[in-house]
Amino acid sequence: MHAEQTAMAWLRQGGWTILGHRARTRWGEIDLVARRGDLLAFCEVKCRPSYVEAAESLTRHQMRRLANAATALCAAHPDWVCEQMRFDVLLVTADGSVHHIADAFRPEA
């Protein structure tokens, strides 16, 4: 939870508006949903001791789950739908640093 709070603060400092925190759907949860201008980002927050461990912790199964959850959230919140939408990963390392991987993955067709 501390990592999510750190990631939210980092996003806000970057001009993002947080639309959802721990947004739940029947497909699972998305840690953060953030908007900046006409860009909507579904964000997965990972906290690990190192950048490499955090980056390697997102599995294909999680990516599918996030894509399904994002689809459900867009259906439930049509006002959230933007011209650009993407999946980002925010890596929070043990020292509290935030590493933002924009457009970290694309859902499989």
C-alpha cells in the first residue's frame, strides 16, 4: 500500500489526476487509473528491492487480467474513455524511487 501511495504522489506531481485507486472489477483490480489531458493510463504498481526484480515481476497472466479489468472499467465509466489509453508500470524500489515505464505492454489481440 505504501508503494501505491508513493506512486500516486509521483503521478500527481507530474500533472496526472487519479481517477481510481484499487479499482475493482470482476476481472481483478487495477492499482491506479490516472488521466493527464486526453491520455488515460491503467497503472500497475510493483514494489521490489531492485528495479530489475520489479520489472521482471509482471507476468503474462497479470497483463491479461489488467487488460480485461481495463475493458470492464471503461464500460462502467464511459467518461474515462480517452483518445489515448495505455498500460503503465510504476516500479517503486526499496529506497522509495519511482521508475515509470510508460506504455509498458500492449494487450494481446
